[in-house]
Amino acid sequence: MENMILVSGKWKVEKTKWLFEVDNDRGSIAVAGNEDTRFEDFVKTIFEDYGIDSAENDLELRYLFPRQNLHNKSINTPPVRVGNVRQFHAFLGLSKVQNVQLCVEFKVKKIVAEGAVEDQKQPIQGDDSSCEDEEDTDEEGDRFDYCDDSDGATSDDENFTAYGLPLNHVEEVHGSSTKVTIRKMHYWKSHRTLIVARDLVMGSSESGYEELPTYLHMIRMSNPGTLTQLEVDTSNRFKYLFLAFGASIVGFPYMRKVVVVDGTFLQGKYKGTLLIATSQDGNFQIFPIAFAVVDTENDESWTWFFRQLSRVIPDDEGLALISDRHKSIGKAIAVVYPLESRGICTYHLYKNILLRYKGRDLFGLVKKAAYSFRLTDFQATFETIKELNPALHAYLERADVQMWARAHFRGDRYNLLTSNIAESINRALSGARSLPIVHLLESIRLMMTRWFAKRKHDAELMKTSLTRGVEKVLEGRMPIANLLKVQVIDIHQSQVTGVSSLHVVNLSEKKCSCRRFDLEKLPCAHAIAAAEARKISCISLCHHYYRKQYLYNAYNTAVMPKDDAVPIPEEVAKKICLPPEVRQPPGRPKKSRHKSILEKVAVKKRPRKEHTCRICNQTGHNSTTCPLN
């Protein structure tokens, strides 16, 4: 008797070719057999050697017919089945002259209900005509795939759908008399299926509004000091929502007094707008302060938002609010925060300039004017803009230079000239903006829990008195400071001279004539040089907002999840919150906004692949226009 090697696994179709995926757990066995062996005994031996119960399982024996014997037949011919004694003898005869691998596939027996019709169709094959004219250079081993991966998957798993099957492939469902067929689905049917599946997992958009009063109560109970406000109209329909976690309220006093506000549209069934107020910590990280959900950005909604925000951050002359140029924001700030200094986002200003006025030279000059620290530098650049484009100069004056120019700003905005930190939160929440409102709030809570825990741990690991971000800034200024010459003027002041500059530094007042030290509250290169000459530590020259202890205190309070064990008061349970009345616009729901010209330019700046000529291997032309052709 000859020993035959049998391999356990399952067959699959990949790119019109049949492959056998080996079951690494069961592996292979050796079974003796010849023409005198009864097929029933051969099958029984396989069950026994693999330790499989034949009462609950079936097996299929199949092998790939040798390619050289196919002649003009398609190479994607299905595996040949061995199911009776004649087929078994045919395999034995072929195995004597060809190297043929017999593969065994175990399947759970199907339970067919009485009266059910069992379908015995084989998996759908690819189109044979597509392969007949192709030149075949594959080896025999390409058709029989032994998987080396620990999970039993091949390296071409990406060719399968999310369901683990090739497209248009029919797979039997064991344990039932039905079959699942995956075919192309109409777009709107798949869209409705997604909505139903999401409702089953997360609840419907309507139930999200019903759960709002209870959810906000549980968040307040688990996070002491949290401020929430839910407003409904006379019909008990949702109108506004405000949420500021207690951890943010406790941590804001350790932030610089610059608040950035922004709004972004929601993508759920009932739309709406998410308003955000945020700041930046001493390590240059985003610090969320408050969130609100309103119907749209208008005078009423922004005024309501700032009134709620004033419960967290009162009006103060040292406060600075940064936003885009939305008119409703300006009106609301004038009503609720009359003492603060308002600044507009320079990025949005640049976008408007690029849309109205062409030319990169002018764009660079506007940016230089906005970032100037000294009034003289700003004025010189602003005069150049006036000479080159009087219309642009007039537009910038109407925009109020006190709002966009750092040199003219009435308060302290430090390094915050744009609203990017608020838009970064919008980006972080992009995946949650289409969820029901309760799950949107829970995504915000989870994000803040993760941020606060990680940043508190990072602050504990810092070895210096200053934050890690500030240390990097000062390290970057040290090489410049080492090139400067210092001359002491008096006990407080020093003259610092460079190759083409001369500045006066007052270390006691923490000022420099370049004004970077004054506005950023961090020592500039001139101040570092003056401090080194007097053997004074730069740490003492930095504002206390940049210290490690302030960073730790800001994130010391944890953001806790809701406590489901908290009893719900009767007045909260009875509070009704219905979804707002909105009209669903026709067409496909929007998931992204139109990109601005600055964003399009940024994409164009990304390096593109340079194609080379195949004749001379040089860039700039192809083989058709090659001079050597």
C-alpha cells in the first residue's frame, strides 16, 4: 500500500483562480490506500485520524487537475471531486503519473427542514473566455496556496469583501436550508440598510433627543461642577444645548486668557450646528472649554452661546476672543463680552484675500504684516501693500487692523492668530457629527476623558520646570542667542546687538524692543542672550502659564463617564425633548464642505511623482518627445 498525504482546509476563489487555504490547526495526515481499498473505509479512516465526528460532519475530497493535462481548457476549472469508488480509482491512477494533492474539506451537516428544497449549486466561476487568450506564466504552486500566516489568511486578503467572500460568490450557510448571495446592491437600499443597522446599535435620532435630559443629569452627577443647559420651544422641541464639563471649568484658570470659538455643521438626520469654545495650554495643546448644539449660526444662537459661556468665563479686560469674521459672532460678543479684546482668524482673512485679490506677493505681504511684532515693521509692510494694491489696502483697513494685526491688538493673543485649534476639534469629531445627539455628546466626553488622562500623565513625567513644548521653543532660539553681543546698560537693561539689529532688553519688566518677549510672554533670543550674560535662568523669565505645575493642575480633574446607577429624579424623567422640525433637503446628504482656495493650494504643494523617459531615463519629457528617439 502507498501512503497518500491529505491536507485539511477549504477552497476559495480568487481572481478567477481556485486556491486551497490550509487549516494550520488540523494540518495534514498520511493515509494508506490502493485499488483494493474500499472508498467507505478510506473516508472512515480520514474521520478517525482527524478526530472528527462523522455523525455531525461531512467531508469533501477534491484535487486540482494538473495544468499540463488541461490542454485547451480553462485554467480556472473547478477542483475535481472524489465522491465514490470510481472517482477514487481515477485519482489513484492519476497520482501514479502526476504529482496531485488530495485536499479534504470538513463541513457541518446541514439540517434541512421538511419540505425544503436543498440547492446543490457550485460556487460561481469566473468567465472562462477572459482567460483563454491570456499568456499563462504562473507556476502550479500559484494555484495551491499553503498559508504561512498564523491566522491562516493569505497575503491577498484585500481582494475579499468585508464579508470575507469574493464578489458574486455564493457561500452555503451551515445549519440552515438557506443560502446567502452577495450581489451588487442599489445605493439607496444600502443607505437605508445602514440607517436601520445604526438605529439597532445606537438607537434612532429621535430616541437621542428623548434621552437628552436623562443623559445630561447623569453627566452632571458623575462630573461635579459641570454646567449644562437644555432649551426647548413651546412645543417641547429641541432648540439649544450647552455643555461645559467640570474638569474644563476647573482647568481653565491655568490657561492663557485666549478663547477661540468656531462652529461646524452636523451631518445627522436633524442637522444643526456644533459650536465650540477652546483654548491652548502651556504645552501648546488644545484645551476644550465648552460645546453647544444649535440650529444654525445666527445672532440669536451665538448670543445664547456666549451667555452660557459667560457662566464659565466671565467678561474681563484681559480676555481675548478669536473667531472668524461671522457677523453674528461680532454682534454677540459686543453684547455679552463688551470688555474683551476681539481678534479675527488670519487664516480666514487670507482666504478672502485670495478670492478677491490675485497674486502671491500680496498674500505674503499681508501675512508678514499680520505676524509683525513691532508697529514700525507693520507700518512699513502696510505701506508697501498700499503702493502695490490700494484696493487691498482699503479692504484690510475696513477689516480693522486691531483685529487681525498682532502689533495693533489691544490685548494679549500670544501665538494664537488663527482659529485652527477649534477647527482641529471639529476634525477630531468628524466621525461623530453624523451620530444621534446623545452619542455625539458621548464621543466628546470620551475624547476629553482620553485627552485629560494622557496629558496629566505626560505632565507627571516631565523633568523640567517648564513644559516640553516651551523647552523646544527656547532650545530653538539658543543658537541665535549665542551669536548676539550683550552690553550692560544698567541694573535692569542690556543692549543686545546682532549683525544688522540692535535691541534693548529689560529683564525686570520682561520686555524687549523687538516686542516678541512682550507679546508671547516667552524670552526672545535677545532676552536669552541678556539673561545668559547676567547668569539669570530663563525659567524665571517665562510666564507661569508655561510651567509644568500649571499644566498638571489644568488636567488634574478627570472627565468621568455617566453613572447609570444614579437615580433619575421624577422631574428629569418627565421632561420632554422632541426632535426639532427640519426639512430634509433632496439629494445625497453632505458629508464634507467645499475646500477653500488655501486648502486646494496646500494639496497642490504636495510632492508629485516625477515620471522619467524610458529611453534616456530623464524627467521633463516622454519617449515620444525624447531627443534620442
